[in-house]
Amino acid sequence: MLLARSQQSNTGVIFRRGPSAWVQMIHWDTKNDVFTSGQWLRGKIHAHKCDLSPNGKLLIYLASKSGNSYRNPDYGNAWTAISKPPYFTALGLWTYYRNTDIGGGGYFRRNDEVWVNHLDDNTTPHPKHQPKHITVRYPNEYTYERELYNHLLRLNQWKPVVLRDPAKHQRPTEWIKGKYYPKISAKYIWNKTRDRFTLVQKIYPERDAWWKYPYGYFEVREYEYAVSIDESDEEIKLDGTTWADFDHRGRLVIAKDGTLFTAATTTQGEISFTELADFNANKPEQVKTPSWARQW
């Protein structure tokens, strides 16, 4: 889920995953709650490295597809692209030859300026997908690539929480599908407040990378969400939630089990959920890109 930073844009983008390796892009008009189905991609979208322009008209995304370099050698197995939602058709494209867990993707500094998270030999645009009418910048420090998601959170008004008591934010020892996962603490905690709600996002090291912790670098991708009401210290865990944020109308919106919900408080101080849209029935289909989405 991505929300354009301009409150006047009323634009969101949904990456709907499944079945298997398919991803569908959906445009969300947050003012009227109108959802427009877009294109499907057979591959992976690294959503934590994607961003919308402030006005919501352009999208930068990182995609990868195993074995693609054999079929399309000049595009490689991973690429960062700029497109017009809800279509994946690339206007600008940079092939990415490094580890997608470390770099790739980018963010918009303005509607006409984009930061492409590539270094050195990965900064040359594809000859068939040259950027136009937009300023492109690249990082000059390798360490920046690791913190792209944190930078995106700051841009979207999330605030970091100091981990004074890491033991308070631990995942317990677990056996999952016959695999042992030891106790591990959250790496980052962020929060955001609107009206009566304070939304909390906890980011943990990826489960399959637990053996690297705390020695090597690992990409953090496992998220937990919780909410508190009226600045209470008691957190209500949003189990199963894959994304949560406040939309352009200030509503708390969560994604869970392929469905989008809004949340509100009841007179008893509890949380009630209202379904906005259910995307579970969507199936992969060929969607033609209109002419306006094929040109800058």
C-alpha cells in the first residue's frame, strides 16, 4: 500500500499479491473510495522500496523476476522503473544488477525530481526507457541504500520510537512449520497519531535471516501493527495486518487477508472495522496499457 504525500492528491496504490508469483496494481481514489483495477505482473514487487510522487501521478517501483535475464538479457532479473498507476509499463527504467535486499527502488523528492536508489554501474537508464521532464538523482553513500524504507517512513510523517526496553518488544521463541525461530527483538519501532488513534509499526529482522543477527546485515521486512486509543499505554494488537496507515481523510485504514478496512472507535472505547474492498476474487488477466500511461 502506498499513499501520495499531497493531501489534495487523494491517490493510493495497492499491490495485491497472489496467486503464486502474480502481483496486481490497483488505483485507490481515497476521496470516493473508488478502486480501479490495473495491470498484473508475474514477478515480485519490493513494496518497501516503492514511492508515489506527491501528486500521485507517477510511481517508482523495484521489481524482480527470477530467470528474466535469460529471456530479456538487457532488462536483467531486477529493475527499478517509473510508471503511471495503475500500470507497470515502464516510462523510465534502470536495470539492477545487485542484491535487491540492499538497494534498488527510490523515492520522489518532488513531482519533478526522483531519487533512484542505484549506485555506480546501475545508474545508466535503459536506452528504450529514458527519463523525461524529471530530474534524476542517485545516492553517493552505499549505506544509504539500507535505510531507504526508514527514509520513506519519515517522509510519510512516521516518528521513530526510542527502544528504551528492547525486551518489551520481543517475538517469543517459536516453532513454525517444523522450523525453530529464537526470541528476537524489534529492530525499529515507529508511530503516528491522528485524532484518538496512535498507530504503532514494529519492524523485525526477517525470520529466515535470524542466524545472521546481530552480526551481519539483514533486510528487515516483517511488520507488526498495534494501535492505542487516547494516548493509552495499552496497545491493541492488529493481528494479521499486513499494512496500516491514515489515509488522506484521516481514517485509520488496515489491510488484512486480502481485504481493506477502515477502523473507528465505539462508545465503549473499542475498535470496530468496516470493510472498504475485498480483492480476494481478483484473477490474473491481460490488461492493455492506455496511450496516456505509455508516455511522459
